[in-house]
Amino acid sequence: MHTSYPVSPFSGSSSPPRRRARLAALGLAAVLSASALSGCGSASGAGSSALTMWTFKQSHVAGLRAAATEFERKTGIEVAVQAYTPEDAYSIKVQSSAMTGDLPDVFEVHSDGEDFVYGAAGIVEDLRGQIPASWNNRFNPAVRQSGTVTQDKYDQSVPVTSTSHGAKKGARYSLPFTIGTFGIVYANKAKLAAAGITRPPATWEEFIADLKKTKAKEPRTGGLSLGLKVPSTGLNWIGQPLAFAQLGKEGYEALYGREKSADWGSPNGTEVLTAYDQLTPYWMPGTQTLTIDDADQAFAQGKSAFDVGGTFTLAFLQEAGMKADDILAFGLPAPARGTVKDLALGPIALTGLALNGSSPREDQAKRWMRFLSEPDVAARFSKAASDLSATELGAEAADVLGPNLARLMETFKGTPENTYNPYDTSFRPPTLDMDEAGAPLIDMSPLRQTDPARTGLRLRRLLESYWKAAK
């Protein structure tokens, strides 16, 4: 199964963690609260000298176990790493272990979401004030405060229906472990070669031209796949970064504003939607019926030449049977005449490390967590897991990571002016459902039921209703 990540800023529904994982987390908070178990979970194997760590990502196990071997050699402290998959099973395992006092010393969590649920339930340590700058400054600047209950996150936790109700303002319930972003394009090298393509596209126009070539070479399997069954993906993973590149930060944010002269129904909006509509002839047949996992699997099976996902998709594709040498990965390219010429994709925290609040080996557990953040350890883990560590790895890490991971890491490098930040939603109506906003794009592309101008007007009416409700 494909690992999911929090996208509440991207989608009105929750996917990664998707609806079922969110409901499981809500159930966990409710059960722990009803059982008055806050702070009562002890570490799994408390009678053993080994530290214990759990993860929900099978792709992380080999890298973690290799790090554990090195950690034991250097410190004499053994670490037992265990994966529980799929994510539903992991949530259930954490829930049942919290009730029986059998939690691990350290466990991997979804950042800035699941960690707050566990913190509110009292089963993870508040690390506030315990992480010195020498440790925290190892992390990518964009995620250095990940796991912290900011004012905004605290406000979201206040309603009794919130999954993180009870979280303490300013508390830090996890440290960043892996980071990533959306808007990453994966290409099948063999299909590119067959179509005479030898390098990644430098512009949006070259990307469309490459799609035309692969589709002409293989009419049924030369197109683009994306899990459009989740309606927000097309808008979030392609439409929004495309709009940012085309219009710049101010123009992009204005698409969601109240001014008709600059919203989705304006000439600017139509321009972005027209560029997006260029994808229409090249979608994989039936892509609107595919989940995110289905689309990635289809690409791995050779049913499409290109696939759009996130940095974390690379590990899934390799688990599905593709080799690193089979894949060319690159960030979504910007339009040649757009405001932003060199589009960067801002990194977000995907997973974090949380410390069991009742671990009898707290000091050793912190040593293990800090060890995983060391640049050389983090680089080796990243390569083994085909995932990007939250630790700043430095230019020399490219030799360790390999070309695909290095290229993904390069997508993060930009200035505030040319970096698309997917977590900044301050300019949108506060209750906007991104699945509802993404649906008009699907009707336009791939379904061909409408055109860019009418799609923009439909988005305008939708946003007007949300702004009116916001009053």
C-alpha cells in the first residue's frame, strides 16, 4: 500500500492521512479519553534492554535497521525496529498498545496531525525545551518547528470534535523525520527513449511536447496518470503550482480572492486553466476513476509514460517493481513566459519521530532520535528508504542519494519569490473544500464537458459561496 500523508491544506477531505486514518485517529483519541489512559502507556518490552521503535512504512525498515546496527556499534544500545502495515493496522496497534501499556519507546507518526492526536491523548512526550539548537538546526529550515502546536494548530484543536482536542499550545509532540512535496513528475525512461526524449523538460511547454511524443509513440500507454478519483489532486498537485509559476505569488493567491478582476473567472484564471487544459489529450484512459495508489501502480505497470505524485511516490514505485534506473523524476516545470521561471516546490514535514511519554529509557531514546538526524546517517537512511530525510544533507549528499533523490532534493531549493508553498492557505476561504474545488477541473480535463472560461466562472461562484459563508 502507498503511504499517505496529511493534506488537509490541500484537500477538504483528508488524504494523506486519508479519511479512514483520520477516523482511526479520532477513535484513538476518544478511546484513550474515555479510558482515562492519558500518560499511562509504558514502553513495549519494558523488561528488555533494547529500545523499541515502530513505523508504518515498510520502506523505512531496512534503513532504520541499518542505522540501528551502526547505533549499537557506537553506543552499545540495541534498537529493535518493527513495522506495522497498512496504516489502519498501525493505528489500531497504537490504540490497543496504549490501552495495555505496551507502546514502543519511539514511533513514527504523520507530522503535524497524528502527533497532535497522540499528544492530546497524553501518550507522547512534550519535547518543548528539550531540543537544543545544535540538534534542531540540523533540520531543513522549512520544517524546523514541525510537531509544535502553533496558535493556528491550537485553535483547530479547541472544538471538542477535533481529533487533537486537549493538545497544549506551544507543546512539541514530534521531531521532523522525513520531508517531501507534491507536484513531482515521474517518467518511464524506456518510453522516453522510444519517443526520442533524452532529458527532463525545462518548461511546461516542453512537458506538453514530450507528452505528445510519448502518446504518439504508444497511443494507449504513452500518456499521463494521476489519481483523479480524489478530485483535489489535479488542482493541488498540478493546477496550483502551475498557477503560481504562471502568475507569481500575488497573482496565484488572488485567484482565491474576492476580486473578480483577478480570480479564477478572470483572464488570469482562464490563462492558467487553458494551460492546464493542454493535458486533456494525454491523460491515461480512465484516470478519473483511479485512486492515487491505482495511478501510481498503473505507471509502474507501464500503462502510462508519466505519473504525477509526491517525493514519497518514488519508494512506492520501487516497491511496485520499478528500478531506480527505470525512472526519471523531476519537479513540475514552469511555463516559459510565466512570472516564475525557475519553480521551486516548498518542502513540508511528512513524518516525525515521537517519544513515548512513559518510556523507562527516555535518555537512550533521545540519543537514538538525535543519531537519526546526523547528516551522514540521514543520507544513508534516505538512500535505503528512497525517501528524503528532514535533515539538511548538503551538496555532497547527492553522491550518496543517487540521481533521482538528488533531483527531488533540488526541487526544494529556491527563494521566497519562486517557491510554491503548498501549506500556505491563508488567502483562501477558511472552510474551502478542495475536493469540491477540484471537481470543475476534472469536468474540463480529462472529461471535456466544459472549457477553461466556464470552468473559471464555476470556480468563481464556488469561492463566492465560501467567502459569503466565512462572514
